[in-house]
Amino acid sequence: MACATASTIAATTLKGAVALRKSELLGNSVSTAPAKAAKAVRAVPAVSASLYQDAAYNLQNFKFAPIKESIVAREMTRRYMTDMITYADTDVVIVGAGSAGLSCAYELSKNPNVNVAIIEQSVSPGGGAWLGGQLFSAMVVRKPAHRFLDELEIAYDEEEDYVVIKHAALFTSTIMSKLLARPNVKLFNAVCAEDLIIKNGRVSGVVTNWALVSMNHDTQSCMDPNVMEAKVVVSSCGHDGPFGATGVKRLKSIGLVDKVPGMKCLDMNIAEDAIVRYTREVVPGMIVTGMEVAEVDGAPRMGPTFGAMMVSGQKAAHLALKALGLPNEVDGSVSDLSARPELVLASSDDTPASA
């Protein structure tokens, strides 16, 4: 859909939402915009007036329920430590919570029997998916990856071969809110993978530490790490940088991969197809996804277009399901798609990723 048309719809929708909210407060009724127009740009639901009809929710005289400070400390500590115990031995550990890692975790989380731990060295997950290119706001996604956005119910402006989300943060915040609400997923912020657990030539987990500790090993005395064992590790560490491509770099340093040539110069058309195509189990027990694929294979970078990150993450999830012996879309082992629609890749009807 042309940008001018989308802007008109956005303005009309926003105007209608404001009118509806005003009318609700006045006790009147107004007509709403047609449902067809709302498909391109979804209006923000009006805040329910009943919230402020609650006597306890008085903005002029608001008072919180009392609490002891120690209760807050115990709640945070007990829940976090319980999570550490629960995920010390888990099904899948995803290292890196950028767009590929989050898409992988989202796809895996649809199977309630698969427990997923996400490790992210930053306090704020999302990697580079909070913005588009050069710190601009919009996120471009080439078709048919837009079908994943439809599944997530993220609005976009539609062009012939691509779609544009008005702010990249809409993708990242939406997928995180849906993902982290699921009971079989835990995100460990400010935690990094310092090393891999390898047994008999197979990656069997990760060595973890607080990110701030890892960054200060040279300034303090020895600060030993912790561990997470996993049946499958998905490395989604992004392209080269302070914490980038750490999974494949470690494999090279111990001789499990011959080389890590690094990504080539930008070519969007070659890059995105290659990222999805080469997403794979690079060594037994470890799958690479996202821009880390370009690092290990020398594929071009794609720059500020994000569809490959999403679909690569989905493919990595189904490769992990395959490694776990579960139905997946990579080898077509999902026999009854109507019974398990959650296992269908968003783009599978258009251009299936080759294994």
C-alpha cells in the first residue's frame, strides 16, 4: 500500500480513536472506521473508563498498598534462583536475544513441552532490532517474511515486494511480550556465554557468567562461571563485535570449524536468502542463526532489512525440534498441519527454506 494512503488511514484511524474515547467519556456513541481500513494500520484500543471509576484508582489521591522492603527482595531472589535451578539443565539454550534469537525462541515456545532459556549479555534484549538502519525508526521486511508479522499481529505499510513497520521497536516489543508470557521460556538478561560445554565432540551446553563480570576479568581476581546444560544450543550472537559471533569463534579456536571468514560486503538480495539457506546445525548440538551465519560462511551482510533474521530464527527453531526428535517443518515430519498449525513456518507456503 502506498505510503500516502497509509498515512491517510493512520490519520483517520487515530482521529476515530480519539473521537471514540471522547464519546465514551461523554456517554455517547459514534460510528467506527470500516474493518478493512484497520487491516493496514491498527488503532490503539481506547482506555476503559472503568479504570478510573475504581475509587482506589484516584489520580488525585493515589495511595499504594503497604509492603516491607524485604518482601520485594525475597520475591525477586526466590523467583530468579528458582529459574536458575529450573534451567540449569534444559532443552534449548539460545545465546543472543536479537531478532533471530527472539524469533527462534518464539517458534520453539509454541511447543509447551520444550523448555527454552535465552541468554542475553545486554540488560535490554533485542539487539539491533530496536531501530532500522542508521538509527532511523522504520523496519523494512521483504516478502514473504511479512507473514510472520501477520502471525504476531504487527501492523505495517504494504508495498509490492516488502512491508514497512513504522518503528522497529513495535516488532521487538511485541515478540518479547508474547514470548516471555509463555511458561516454558526464561530470559536471563545481563548474562553472557563465556564458553561452551563440549562432551565427546558434541556441544552440550554453555558456560555462563554475569556480563559485567565477564567484562572485568582483567581487573579483578578469578571469578569462576556457572553452567547451563542443554540438549541443543542455538548460537545467535550476531556479526563481529565485542560479543559478536562468539559461538563460531570459539568453535574455530578449538578446531571444530576450520575457519570463520567473516561477512562479506553488503548485498541484500544475496544476503537474506543465504542467511536462511545456511542456517544449520554447524556442529553436533549447536545451531547457528542470524548474522552469525554470515560470519561462519562468509555470506554478504544485508544491512537494514530484517526478514532473514526472523525466518532464520524460525528455521533454527525447527532444526532444534528435529534434533530433539520432535515434529518440525525442516524435514516435513509434521504430518497433520491442521492439528498442529503452530508448527507451520510463516513463509512455508511461499518459499520454503531448504535444509
